[in-house]
Amino acid sequence: MTLKEQLMLDFKNAMKSHNEVEKNTVNLVRAAIKQIEVDTRTELEDQDILPIIAKQVKMRKDALPDFEKASRTDLVDSYKAEIEVLNRYLPKQISEEKLKDIVEETAKSLGIDSGRENMGKLMGPVMVKVKGMADGNTVKRIVMEYLS
């Protein structure tokens, strides 16, 4: 079953079970996918859909601190529930320990020991290895720690 088919099935099930959070979240993702398909006049595959879902998660995570500052617990809870729904469609995220191992391994293979000037040289190859399995901000933080 493709990711688009899974999203459609989950949308129907959410409608039947009257789960508004899941229904609305899945519907927003399906709309984002459809918009890109219309704009590019192509049929998106699973590997093209995953970055769209990841972007939706990132948008919600980025908004959480602002809602917390404004004491909008209703929106914080809502966004956290939406993030939980969206994470079901993304590949399992790797742990920080595993990420540290990947950064260290990549740095050794490239001959990089330390120095902030090597940030770009190390970030690119690491991001290729962990694409879709780790948040870019987390990778950046771990690479910075390694280079310090």
C-alpha cells in the first residue's frame, strides 16, 4: 500500500470514528500533496511525500515555543496531537546516541577532527546518511558538539 493510499484509508477511518484531530491533520497533508502534484503536474511517490510530511511536522514543532510563550495550552496540545499523527507516516527516528556514532564515523572517514570551519564539510554527508530519520536541527547540534 502506498503512502497516499494509507493516508486516504486513515482519513476515512478518522471520519468514521469521529476523530477530528486525525481527520483534519491527514486532510491537511493530503491537500499539501495534491497542491504539489497540481503545481508540478506529476504523480508523487512515497519518497516524494515523506519530505512533505516532515515539513508539516517541522512547521508544528517550530510553532510550539511561540504558543507556550503566549500560554496557549489549547494550541500546544492540539499541535502535539497533530505531530503524533504525522509521525506515524515518517520513518522511525534514530536515537541521539546512534546519531553521534554516525557523525563520528563520517568525520573519521573524511579526516575531520575539529574546527567550526569543517561544519559544512561534515553536515552534508551526515544529512545524506540520516535523511528522513533525524531532524536537521538535532544533527546540527550534534555536529557542533563533535567539532567543539
